[in-house]
Amino acid sequence: MAGKATVIEVGDYDVRVSNPDRIYFPELGATKLDLVEYYLAVGDGIVRALRERPCMLHRFPDGLAGEKVHQKRVPNGAPPWLETVRVKFPRYNRHADELCVTKLADVIWAVQMSTVEFHPWNSRRADTEKPDEWRIDLDPMPDCPFGTVRKVAGVAHEVLDELGITGFPKTSGGKGLHVYVRIEPRWGFSDVRRAALAFAREVERRAPDDVTTTWWRKDRDPGSLFIDYNQNARDHTIASAYSVRGVPTATVSTPVNWDEIPDVDPLDFTIRTVPARFAELGDLHAAIDDRAFSLDTLLEWADRDEKAGLAAPEE
């Protein structure tokens, strides 16, 4: 298919897609063009999930059978309408101009560049050092059944309700679940991480047989669920809502309602099934920006835990 291309009209922009028939997901027979059409179908949702955030791209130039590339920097030759945001990496005395999605054409350009997964920061370009998103990552260990993930999600929901906080759940596209919360951009990454750990410890207290916050993986029960609070550390990213995952079945990290979780099967959500769901239900995260919540209570919990000798591990 060398040299073959098609032009996709995306709003006011034309995006040239090369090698549209290249097979990306052999198990489904899904092509690069299928991936483009998927992201067009969920356009409002993926743009909302990525809007104004520095975004790392997980690229598969030769499809899933080839090498995976983690790309932070937008390459030379990007179209002039593509927007970026500069982020700094003090530890390495470096910076990167990362993709900053503001419109659907930006997403389709990234797919043309062989991007499958989108991994945004939990802060926006207005102030990349002040997160506006707290991420609760329910990450099952290898022997943890998905039934436990569902159960712990219920406990997390209970704690959020008691805090008066609205959480927006989604599948991870793998074996876990994520819950996102909009927060006031008043705190740095370290405090958001402290708040996330305090929340995780409260869930652990309520479900001690199922949940662990143990830092070292080797020390965790392989049948437990780890609440990965470290996903709130600076420059840590996870797949966004509506991001396809780079796995043979082309699963999608899909927003769900809380009342779906007791019966949800993440494997049901793929690039073949999510467009119809989106057309029927719309974006279940559409209201996520309506209100931003405070971390004050969680930071009080963190202070309490630290005074009791439960200091947060180093990042």
C-alpha cells in the first residue's frame, strides 16, 4: 500500500492519511482507516478528554506487530494549525513541546502519525504544574479477579459520596477501572498525590481483604487490588477516556455509569462497539467540567496519616 493515501475532512481542516489500509489490529482485521473512523465517531468525547493537556502519544508505525514508540515531542513538519504545549523535565534539564489537543483534527493528525493510544497529563497548559484532575486507578494484581475490581469500585464510590465529590468512572481498556475527578487547580502534583494516597488508604481500611496501598510490587498480595495513587505524580500518564489500547482486541478505555459497574465487562468495549454506544448514550463524561472539587478534606486525612507514621513513599 506504499504511496496510497486518502484525505479526511475534519471540521475546517484536511488531514492526509497515508497507508489507510495498513492492518493495525490483525485479530480484528482493523486498519489504520478504521482507527481514524473510530476517533471521528467519538470525536466530542476524545477531544473533551484531551483538551488543553500535554499529551504523550503511543505510536505503532507498523501496527501492533511492530515496535511501540512513546513520543512526547511533536515532530518537525507538523501542520501549522497543530497546537503544542511546552513542558519541562527538571531532573534531566530538558523540555518537550507536546501535542495539545484543542480540536478533532489534532487527534486525527496524531492517528495519521500512527498513534493508537493517547496519554494526557492531569494538568492543562494554562498551568501545567497545577493539576485539575485527580485520577483513581484501580489496578488489579495478576491474580485479582475482575469481580474484586467491581467491588472496590463500589467502596470508592461510597467514599466519594461521603466527601460530596462526583467521580466519573471508565474502564481502563485492560483489567482495571479508573475514576476521574475534576479538582480546583490549587495544588501541585505532590499534594494531589498525597490526597490520592489518603483516599486510597481510606478505601483500604474499608476493604482490607481486597485492597493494598503497599508501595513495592514484590510486597503486594498477587490476589489484591492496588490503588495506584502514583498516577497523580508529575509526568505520569494513563490512557484517556475513549483512547484505544494497543492490544490485539483493540479495546477502548470507555466511560461507564456507576450503575453499570456491577455487570460491566471491559472486553465488550472495542473500536467495533464503542461508536454505537457513543451514538446512543453520548459522552458519559460530558458533565465532568461542570464542577471542580476541593482536596482540603483529603489533605487533612493525609496530614493525619503522616502524623501517625504513614508517610507517603518517595516518587
